[in-house]
Amino acid sequence: MQYRRLGATGLQLSVLSLGAWMTFGRQFGRSQARELVAEAWDRGINFFDNAEAYANGEAERVMGDVIADLRLPRDGFCVSSKVFFGAAESPRPTQRGLSRKHVVDACHAALRRLRVDYLDLYFCHRPDPDTPVEETVAAMDMLVRQGKVLYWGTSEWPEALIREAARIARAQHMAAPVMEQPQYNLLHRQRVELEYAPLYAELGLGTTVWSPLASGLLTGKYAAGVQAGRLGEPGNEWLQRMVVGDPRERRLERARRFAEVAAELGEKPAPLAIAWCLRNPHVSSVILGASSVVQLRENLTALEVAARHDDPVWARLEAATAL
């Protein structure tokens, strides 16, 4: 496994990490989760990503139980949580958002569920228009000073708001946001490559990116249409909208072109798409979602794929998936 520094911090994260979204506590329980975490750990992964909203907190409970059962050394792994959406099915006003109360309550709840004394990374899962940024920054700073959080950051925040949070923190001598968790893949590039570009040098921002496979679109499994797989299941209309996106984006068409190039290269689409993400030096870690050990092992071959192709190949893939 390879490791990269998280932006300007001293924290070293595995360039490939394991996330719990849509799998832990939802698709499977502790037994299968244990197999995945054990395999990831044995392969050198040291970062496990989670959030209060994943399976309404059950993802964190499952992950915490598994890590404890495997007796992973606390100084050998990093674990994250995210705060904003809440863990309740229908959260009350104080059970969601980025108010001081919910930021603190959610942190304590995540610590209990994950069975750890501190969070290595704590993300503000989305911006909160109902809470002053100053209040959220102060709440995060308090948790850092108390030793309950080591580093805090944002997820899918606009560049201007991240810069404002950093400005407030530095003016008040408080802990500033040091990382972002944005979506990043061949079909979704603008935020990481353009919007955040000034922040990497200006703030020392690091990124832990999610959805390297565009929610499965870049695996080729939806080539026959969005009714294939779980996208067609009742109640998953939101997932269809997220995966397919605006018709003007032509995501299905671009994904099919990507799969064609992958076939010509003799590569499996998923590891190739992940390998492309790894080429960005501003990406500290690419978060993988896996539903089986076999799938995880295949995705981990992205490291080998990244090493055996040169710039013309990556340029070809970018041309194939361009609008």
C-alpha cells in the first residue's frame, strides 16, 4: 500500500481507504463487515470512513464492533465521522445541522458507536445555511482542544465558505479546517480540479475523495440502462438521479465510452477508474466502497494499474469521458 500526507498536516493516510456508505449496516452486517475490514487492514489500508447518517448510525456501530473485535491497534488506524444530516430517521431540529449543540452531540455519539476515544477526522457533511460559520468553527475548535477530534474539515462545501471558515479560525487562533471530502471521478471533476485549486497551496487543503466509480457507473454494470441492479429498485429514485444526473451531462454515454477504452486497454473498468483518481497529487485518499472481499481485492489492484500506464493513456480516458 502507498501512503500520502493529508494536505499540509503530518497525518499519513493510505491512498486507498474503505468507506461504509451504502454497505455497512445496510447491505450487510457484522460478519461480512469483519471480513472486509480485516482484508483492508491486511492489505495496508489505515483509513476507515464513516458518518452519522450512514444507515442512521448503524454503519458506525458495525464498524466500531468490527474494529474492536479485530483488536486493531488504535495508533495504527484512522477513523472518521461526519456531522450534518443526523442519525435519526426523522431528526428533530437539534438532531441535525452544524449548530454547536449538534456538532458536539454528534461527536459524542460517533465516539460511542465507533468505540474510540477520539476521531482522527471529523467532517461537516454539508454547509448549514441556518448556522453561522463562526459557531461551527468554534464548536470544532472546542472538540480539537478537548482531544476528541484531531483534524476537522468539510464535505462538499463551496470554496468561498471553506476559505471563510479558515479565515475565522486563524483570526481567532482556533483550529482551522484542513481537509475536504468531495466527489471525484472521471465524470465529476470540476470541484476538485478547478474550484478548490487555490486552496491546496493557500490553506494546505487535503482531500479524501468519494465515489471514484461514479456510484457504479464507471464499472460498466449500468451499460444496459439504469434499470439494471439496485438503481431500478423501488425507492431508489434518488440514487438514479444522483448516478444519471442531468441529461445534459450525458453520463451514461460517457461511461460507455470509458468502458470501451478500458476493454481496448485490457483493463477492468473499476480499477482503471480508481487508478485515474490516484494520479491527482491533491488527493490524499480515494475512498472505496465494497460489498465483498473479492470486489475489494479487485479495486485494490488500482495501484498496479496506475503504475503500468503513462500520460497518453490517461489523456485518452479523459478525452473519452469529456462532455
